[in-house]
Amino acid sequence: MQITLTNTGKRYNREWIFRHVEYEFKPGRSYAITGSNGSGKSTLLQVIAGAVQHSEGDIQYRIKSPNPIPVGDAYKHISIATPYLELIEEMTATEMLSFHSTFKQFNRSIPEMLAELSLENAANKQVRYFSSGMKQRLKLAQAFFSNSPVLLLDEPTTNLDADGIALYLGLISKYAKEKLVIVSSNDKQEYSFCEEVIAIGNYK
């Protein structure tokens, strides 16, 4: 999928978070959106995902066709992991992933996914009893193994220890090469692999 932003901006009330973003995100490439805390990089990622409506300009999504995908259908082609993503805590890890698969197909079986994320021993444990790091691994599983061409990651190593960070980088190396990847972060280890860096401060 190719995502094109044309003069795109977002404001809340009278305050502009960013303005005049002109950018073309191409398939198979990786991008980082950087900036200080509260600068608007997460908001830009949500706008790109179609989760938050932009206030001006245009966003177009295309897959091997001159005709853009309707904005309302873009989510079918996008997977995302964010700190504010809520998990259903009454479900087990297996139930949570099974539920997610009704919206997006996975390219691995659920047991394989849990093993990859070192969560196989928690397969039948309710998410409410997970540590914050285990919850983040489950969020990464949903995003990385969804059969979608676009992968959006907001501060992806939040709550992860050194082993979890190594796991994240391994997932990037093994499973993200063919995807369009956009990482929102101010931590270079989270986006060191990215080919292009976008400073949100340039769009104020």
C-alpha cells in the first residue's frame, strides 16, 4: 500500500498539532516520525491510520491501482501497535488473538505467534494477570502477524525489558521487510532501521 498525505493538518479546538504535511509513504520502505513528548507524532500516526480524522488536506491509500481505497476501508490493510491500545483483559491470550483474527487474518498460527513472543506458557492466562511487558508483547503479536501490508508502531518498546527490545528488533528483521513500516518514537533504538526520518517539528 502507498499512503499519500497532501497539505494534511490536524487541530484540536484552535490549536494546530501539525500543518501542511506533504509526504508519500511507499510500499516496502520504513519511516520514523520523531519529536519530543507531546509534539504530535502519535497524533500524526493515528491520522495516517485513519483512526483520527484530519482537519485539513487529504490522505489517499492505494494498492496497485490508480483508484484510491475509500478511507473507511483503509483499516483493513493496516495493523497498529500503540501504548493506548486497549486489550480485553477478561480474555486469555489465545482468546484475544482468536478474537482479533475475526477482523484481520494472521500469517501464523496462534501457538506459533505466542511461542515467537515467549508467551506460550501464558496461552490460557487472562490478560488481566499479565505484566505490562507481557501485554506489550501481545500487542506486538497482533500487529506483526496480521496479514496486512502496512505496519504502524507507536513507541513499540514501551514496558519492554532488554530481552523484549531484542525480540522487537528481531521481529522487525524477520517480518517487516516487505511491509510499509512507520514508527512514531523519540528513542532511536526503536527506529534505527528506518530509511527516512520525519521530524514532526517541521510541520508546526
